[in-house]
Amino acid sequence: MTRRELIRNPGLLGLLARDIVSMTGSQMTMLALPWFVLTTTGSAGRMAIVLAVESASLAVFGFLSGNLAARVGPRRTMLVADAARAPLVALVPFLHVLDLLSFPLLLVIVAAIFAFGVPSFAAKSSILPELIGEDERVVSEANALMQASQRITLFLGPALAGVLIAVIGATNVLLLDAASFAVGVVLVATLVRGGGRVEQDEESRGLAAGARFLARDPLLRPWTIAVVIGDVGWLVMFAAMPVLVLERFGEDPALLGWIWGAWGLGAVLGNVVSFRTAASSDRLLVSSVGEVAMIAPLWLLLVDVPAAGVIAVLALSGLANGIVNPPVYTIFTLRTPRALRAKVWAVIIAATSVLGPVALVVAAVVLEAEGFLPVILALVAVQTLAALSFCLAGLRERTRGAEVVPA
């Protein structure tokens, strides 16, 4: 498949459009839902409980979802996930208007909404080869486009949510998110073909099949550990960055927006580079070295650099992230048997969802007692060790592959 044929592929276009619409809506809900709870209950504690339920639902149902996606097929899983979340999200403002929304009922609805998050992501990540084939170059280019669409929503969604919450209120923002899921159903139903039920064998059957496969694979085992540590680390970074801004530059929320905006913009530019160079690059080498390049700039946060320097550090890290993620996703996907792809992604997301809240609680205690510096020192050190482990595993696999190539 040529690059022109790829960007005209209706299935890929459907996934990209669905991502931009529904993920922008989800990013808005990530801001609107806590704000809704805080303003309607006046309780920061209840807001924290809602956030904890979100994470718990992702963790518990995430592990179960890989089996579901394999049984019913990734396309049908995406349809079910979007079709279920549309009314569930709309139920929150609807019951609130009728004065029927108790806090326990809200927690049940929130758990149900986020229960569909992991199966949706796992299905989307595993369906790409069925739409565009198993060619590594083509899948890597498609992953670059998918990553770019997601990164765009990461920095547009919250900004849009902040404006819309002020203009139309949090409940109406939730209704917009519900509508975005309905649009996602239409896009997948009309444009995405393929992604049917995956036949299971003895090796792929069962909830733990994805974890067993990752534990056996000499490359994906260390990569999975590093990816989970990396994802948890970025959760902590999001929590710690406001403290850095406050300690070094005073109350300047606009600066915080510039910092994360720079990371998002750098990631999108990196995705463009990855898309343009996928045909000629050594994907295993780029993946291996790129993980270290993504973490290396963060060491500069330990010194008192000016605000422009912090922005530049996050932009460089985002650029490396955008370059490295598409080939990493491609290798994970194509190295995994078709019957296990959704299960593998479900394991990774579930592990992150379990460890993330624990790391955030520990970081919050340290941030409160000691400030930003000890947290960022521990974070960057752990991230660096994980990146070096990732790099060494990749280079080892690359050497092993070279050894078996006939002369």
C-alpha cells in the first residue's frame, strides 16, 4: 500500500475521525466531570472519590476487556463501547436536572462509563493491521497518523473544555461528549470494515493469555515493564508540574498551559517526522534509542532553568515521544499474534491503571511535604532506568535478528 493509498483508506480515515471527535469529547469530560462534582457538591473529597472510581474501573474492567474484544471482534467492540458511553454520559446531566442524581448513583455511572475505555482503546490498537495489512512500514505510518490525532486532542480538548464550561456549563459539556460518542458509532459503522471475531486456540484462550505471552517474549517482556513505568511516570509528571510552576514562577496557570501545549505540539511534530521517515528508518533502532532521548531532556528540570527553558525541555521530550511511539506500537502489534493483540493492550492499560493511582498518592504526599524537587528527581531517575532497560532490550533483539540473517 502506497502512502497516498494509506491516507485515502476509508477504514483508517474512519478511525482517525472517530479519534478526533470522541477523544476531544473525552478530554472535555475529564475536566468537566470533576468540575461538575466539585461545584454541585462543594466537596473536594467527593471529587477525589470520583477520580479514584475512574481509575479503579479502568483497572478492573481493563483486564477483563481483552477477552471481550477478542471474542466479539475489535470493530464490534468499538461500536458497543461508543454506543454504551453515549447514553451513560448523557445520564449524568439528565438525572441532575431531574434532581435524581445521588452521589452513589453517580459513582455507579462513572464506573460504567470508564469500564468501556480500555476495550475501546485495545480494539482500536489491534484493528489497524486488519484494515491496512501487516506490512510493517504501512502500519508504522498509520500509527503515526493515529498518534498525531490523539496528541491533537490532548491539548485541544482541555482548552476547549475550559472555555465551554465557562460559557455553557459543565452539564452541557457532558452532553457534547455524549454526542461525540454517538458520532463515533456512525463513523465506525459506515467507514470501518473488517475487525471481525478472532478465533481462539489453547494459547490465546483465557483472561491471562495476554500476560502469559508478554512474560514469554524476550523483547516485549522488558518493553512492557518500561512502558508501564513510563506511563505511570507521566501521570506523576502531570501532577508535579503545577507545583514546579508555583514554586519557581508563582501563580501562572498560563505558563502551565504553555508547558503542556509545547509537549503536545512537539509530539505532533514528532508524529509527522515518524510518518515521513517510516519507510526508510530502522524501527527497532529508533524505538530503542528514542526512549532514552525522550527522557534525557527531563534532567534539566532539576536545575533552575527559566520558564522558556522548561517549555523547551517539554517540547524536546514531546518531539522524541512523537517519533518513537509509532514504531513502538507497530512492533508491539505485529509481534503479537492476532488472537492476542487486544489482550496484550488490555494488560498494559490495566497495569498502568493499577499502579498510576498508587504512584499519584505517594507523589502527592511528597509534593506536600518536600516540594517538587524530590519528586522530579525520583521520577526522572526511575524513568531513565526504565528507558535504558527498554533500549538495551531493543538493541539486544536487533543484534539477535542480525545474527540470523543469511550472508
